[in-house]
Amino acid sequence: MRKPHVAEPTAVRWGVMAVALVFLILFLVVPLAAVFTEAFRKGVGVYLAALREPDALAAIRLTLLTAVITVPLNLVFGVVAAWAIAKFEFPGKQLLITLIDLPFSVSPVVAGLIYVLLFGRQGWFGPWLTAHHIKMVFAVPGIVLATMFVTCPFVARELIPLMQAQGTDDEEAARVLGASGWQIFWRVTLPNITWGLLYGVILCNARAMGEFGAVSVVSGHIRGQTNTIPLHVEILYNEYHAAAAFAVASLLALLALITLAAKTVVERKARQSLKGFVHEY
């Protein structure tokens, strides 16, 4: 029997909403506004000059390159892992789920140190990599690997509960009708997870472009070569170039706003899709 809805007093509702609103303004809206205010404090010319500076352009290119490599790879891994976990039973399934969640519990700095230990000049594979003239740490490959580690759970973690909730009825029906594995995936599974997949990709991309801790350890902070946008902001701020630092930081703030808007749209589409699914069945 459904429990009757208990209406809270009006004063309590307004009080709770006021507390939440004040919290959001103080810790989210004000910092974002401060970033853009400081970025344009010395004028548009100074702002654009900070973004056109060669080291800033190199940092932007490296950040975009890292995201372009990392996000598609994590997309493929997330879909495969979620499909395996949600649709099949196999030995080691719980271990796989635990490993997917590992980056959430390990500090990004520790993750970066692990890659240095493995691929650094004095690391486990360092001598072999050096002998074959392969540079991992303090180079783009190390940055990509570290970013992949911290972002790998996002797509999988969005899809696993969604695919588990959908069950396997549709796939089993398609199999009975003679569809192959690829046909089942492309025509049955993928359409059912489209919005969840986009949601995970949005979060993965935002984290990939904003990652600091792990990338800071493996990058070496080489100007114009291994500095991403967050690392470039840190260098500018430490060198007392506050206007330039906030100008470059505004790109990350803008990314956060775009991510929020895209996330809102995807969530709305996902709810509409879910309502349509429930109405159909």
C-alpha cells in the first residue's frame, strides 16, 4: 500500500531551498563569475593576447589532442565492459567491476606516480623503452595514458546500471529471429543506450580536458610541449601573470558551462526516452 504523501510546512520547504540556493551561489556561481571577471579585468586585448601566446596555443592543442585520443578509446572500453557485465555471466565479473571503479578511489597523483614507476627512465620498462627510443613519461603518450586511467570509469559506469535495468529480453528476441551478434548490438542494444552513452562521453570529455593531478606528474611541465591547459594555468599563476592565468582558466570554465548545458539536454532526452519506453510497454 502506498504511503500517504506528507507535505512539509511551507517555512521548511522555503528554508531548505534557500540553503541550497545560497550554497550554489557561494561555491559555484561566485567562483565562475570571478574567473571571467578577472580574465577580462585588463581588457579584451590582454585576454586575447593571453590566448594567442604560443605556449597557451600549444597547451590548448595538447589538451584537445589528449581528449580526442582518450574519449573514443574510453567509449569503446566502456561499451564493451558494460555489455559484458550487464548481459553475460562469467568468472571474474565482480573483479572487473572493481577494477573499473578503481580510478575513483585512487588519487590521480598516485596514478601518475605509477606510470612514472612503470615507464620512467628508471622504471620497470624504462631501459627497454630507452633502448628502442620510445619516450612515454614527460611526453604525450604518458599524458594520454594517465588521462585514460582517470577517465576510464565514466562511460562504463553510466551504461552498466542502464543496461542491467533493460535486461536481455530484446537481445534474446532478436537472437530468436536470427540476428547476428553485430546486428543485435547495432540495431537493438546501441539504440537503447544512446542517451546514457552520450552522457558518459560528456563527463569523460570534461574530465579529460580538466585533469590536473595525474597529468602534472607525468608531463614534466615542459613549456610548449607537455603542458595542458590546467598545467599552463598553474605556471602562469605561479609566475604572477594573474590576468593571463584567468584568461586561460576561463576556457576551462567555459567548458564546464558547455558540459553542464549538454548534460542537461541529454538528461532531458533520456527522461523522454524512458517515458516513451515505459508507455510502450
